[in-house]
Amino acid sequence: METRQACLVDACAAEPTGGAPVGVVPDGDGLAEEQVAAVAGEFATTIALPDGDGLRVSGPSGPLDHHPAATIATVGFQHERGDREVGEHTLSTAAGTVETEVTSDGGVWVEQSPPTATPADIEESRVADALGIDPASIRDVGADFPPTLLSVGIDTLVVPVNFLEHLSGARPDAPALSAVADATDADVVCGFTFDTLAADTACHMRAFVPPERSVGGRTVGLETPALPAVAGGLVSHLFERGSIEDATTGVEQGHFIDRPGRVHVEAGGGLRVGGHTVTSLDGTVTVPPVEDDDIIEV
């Protein structure tokens, strides 16, 4: 059996087991897609395979396009190991070239396309029932910010919640969540509030993935930890409509599933998302052999 170095890197995290876990395989050259998918399944999350200035990203179901969390994790890991210097770098991904930057404090920025925002034709009470929160907590702010579908590479239904107390108590119902996602063509249903834990963040968000859908990374139950693409799209949309004043800010996520994370966002004059990384595991993984095409006769 063949073995390769494999690390678990937490993106947008300040401490191990925070943020979004990404499997990084530094020497993944030559692995077939089915082998990479098997490794992703073993790690139960997104796998990133750097190759010079190129980056392959895959989940248990197969290859993924540009994935900001995987890019942040990979570049941060390379910088930590001395393989990538402070400054700007261009990576080649399945979605095209991506501009990144490593800052002097080890943070990583990744460029992102601005979101496309579309009003969602769905009742606030239906979304509230799917999230398991009081409909009044959405109606309080829904007049100023109705449910909206943000396309950020991940189609996300975003809804405002008045207070963190109400958002923290969300108990999503899987069938209702799936029905809301089907009705709005969303892959993720996300509640957010301007009521935050930290004074220097714009909002706190919780993102839930219906059982039959996938965003490529790990979930805890139905909830996913830090999603830089969604956080960036949300801040960009809020800034464009004048709901927040500071284009450079942060988004909190993952605290109620014990994976606290912070996504940094720059939304003025383009859009970038970023964060810090922590390597929580460094070891080897045994890669299964490529299955042959022999026909098994019964």
C-alpha cells in the first residue's frame, strides 16, 4: 500500500479544532481522482493537493471548483512550513487563476468574485420553522432585509435574525430545511445577526446544509463551520446595500458547534476573504490502489 503525508489544517481559526478543517496532502502528485475522493472520505472533509502554483481540491464526491477555505488552509500551511513567502501569489485552480496574499502575521487573503443577490420568494415563517427559531425574530428585521439568495459559488439563502440569543437557539428540522432549500434552489440556509460576540465583527452567522446536499467540507450534524465564500458574499451584499459601514471587517461562525472561527473580509474595491490557519494533525495516510476495470463474473 502507498502512503502519503497528510495534514489536517483548520482555516479561519485561532486555535486547533476551530474554523473549517481541510485535509492537505502536500505530495499528492499522481493520485487518481478516486484515490483523492477516498482520502477525502476518510478525513470526512475537503482535501487540497498543492502542486507548485497549482491546487487541486476535492471532496468525498469528487473534484471541486475554487474553494476559498481549502486555498486559505493550503497557503497558510505552505507558509508555516517555509514553502511560501510573505507577499502576493497566483494559484491555478479548476476555476481559473486565483490571487492570494500572505501577510506578515501569517494570515492569508484569497480573492473572490462578488455575489449575485436575488430576492427569495419564500415566507419568513417557513424559513424560521426550518431553522427552529421564533418567526418573530426574523420578522423584526425582515422588512429591511427579506430572505435573499446569494450566489457565491455556493447558492445560499440568507435571512436576518434580530438577536444572537435567538440565533444561538436554532434547532433546524432536516425535512423542513430540505423543503426550503428546494423551494429557493439553495444549497445552504444561513441565519445571521448583527448582534455579535466580538466588537470588531460585522455579523455572526450559522449555516445549515440539508442532508441531501453538500458544500464539500465537514458538517457537524446539519451545521457547517466557517464558510469563507458565504461570509464574503454576505459582507459584500450588506456593504453594497448600506447595512454595514465598514468594508473591512469579520464574520463569526462555528461557535455553537465548538469550532469557533472568524473569516476576515475586504469588500471595498473588489472582494477578498481570509483568515489564519492552524495545523492540528500531521501524519500519513494510506492511499487505496486504483480499482481496475476487470469484470467480475458471478
